[in-house]
Amino acid sequence: MSRARSFTTNPLLFGSETDGNGAIVCDGLHPARVAVVSSTAVEIAQYFLEPHTVDEGIGAGFERDDLDRACESAVLVPIDAPGYAASRMWEDRGWSRAAFLQMSQVDVEAAELSEERPSPPPWRPTAVRHVALPSVDITEPISLDALVRRRSVRSFGHTPMGLQALSEILLRVGCPPSWLRVFLVVQDVDGLDHGVYRYEPVDHRLDLIRAGFDHSEALAAVNFQPWVAGSGACAFLVAQWDLCSSLHPGSRGYIDLLIQVGAFAQKMLESVYQVGAGAWGTPAVAESAARKLLSVERRGIDALYAIKFGPVPAAPRSH
């Protein structure tokens, strides 16, 4: 470990705090490697989030032996190492899902939460304005007929979707988990401007986040799948990672998150079918493009699932 060489925290390092004095970490550069590191190594990783030389690390109070061990366990990597620039892309672009998935396969007990480290508050983006949704008298549950006639479609009509139908869909879906947000990219809905909204279930309203968007942005957010076009709207289920991790700690928390996202998405699909509309869902979301579309600037907020829904195109007449 050269004293003049600059080192930084491994961009693909992913860890879980233990009940003991330290953490268990996975090294994404060498996926088979899992190590238990000391609390000192965790402090070193925090200090080297910005590149520093060994001399600077020693000047900050770390022992040379501890720095050597941090390098041996791949907590630190030299910034001129082969592959560093490519691995850095995961951090720069917010692609954290691969790390969560890898860590979920390690049997790590969760650390106990303390009063000194409470859960982070739910994230709410700044709204341009609030839009109240019409009340809907829901007296019937999801009908079996609606499920049997499940309208999974990959093309949508060109007539506007009714605001009353959208309101009923969102009311039937209800409140998602506190770490999950429903964003609506409104393409053609009666009474709503073209734009990006966030659903606020407590007040049953839409918060306009962004007025207008280009269709190419919506297309890019779902990896250029053409069914996103047409009338209606496209819902994005957006997760707040730090809040979810605090409520579902431990290595299996990511799997719990995926299960809950899937259950919520299924509930939304059933609500869409109940009002006679069609829908198509996908987890194939391009995180960076979705963040741009939804105007999400904060790190640690990612779209995990997209559901396009709207009027079903009329069947062609038979001659």
C-alpha cells in the first residue's frame, strides 16, 4: 500500500450493520467474497468516500495496519485500479438494486434500531400545486368477473380516460407502505393537465410535480417498450431505500420489499380491471431515465415498477 497512492471506498461495497462491533460487507468486484469487518474499517470507509492518500488517512488518525487490512478486504481500492471507473458507474448513476439483491442472499441478522437512530422521514417532493380528486362511493369489492376478464393489453385507446375512473382506481388501491410512493405520468385524462403527479392517499389528491413531459422520456423510462403510448396514465411505484431499510433491516429486507411492491402492483391491476380499463405492468424500469422523467433529484429514490393503464381500444368491426 503505497503512501502516495490515492485510495477510495470500493464503489461496489455493500454492507449490513451487525449487533456486534462491526459490519458484514460484500465486495461487488469479487461477488463471492463476504467479510466481517471491524467498526474501524467502517470509519475508514466513511472517511475514504472521497479519495485520500495513505498519509492523509494516517493524518486523520487511522493506524497503518488498519488501512492495510481495509485494502486487503477490498473496503478500499486504489482509484487507478483497473475496472474502478466502470464500477464507479453504479454509484454515480444510483444503480443500487444489484447490491441489494446480492446482499439478500447472505444470512445476516439485523441490527437493533435505537432511539438515537430513528427511521428517516418519508420523502415528499415539492409540489407545483395540489389537485383534489372527485369522491367515489365504493360499495362493491373487486368482482370475480373483472378478474376473469383481466384486460392485460399492450395497446391503448385514444379517447381520454375519465377522471372518475382514475379516482376509483386510486381509492381502491389505498395507502402503499410508507416507503413506497405512487407517481402518475398523466398522458390523457379528463380534467388533468399533461404532466407528472404524485398520489397523496391520505387526502386523496394528486400533487403536480412537473407540468408537461415529452413522450420520448416516458418511452425511455420503460426501456423503450412501445405499449406505454396511448391514452390514460402510467403509474411508477417509487421506493425510498433508506426508509425501507430501516423498517425492514437485515439482508432479507430487499426480498421483503420486492414482495410488497409486487402485491401492491397486483392490487392496482385489479382496481384498473374493475373500472373496465386495460393495463400492462413491468419491472423493466430504467432507473436513470425514470428519475429524469419523474424529476427525482434526491439520491436513494428509485422507480421499481411501472403500470400503464387506460381505455381499451375498440375492437375492429367485422364485415
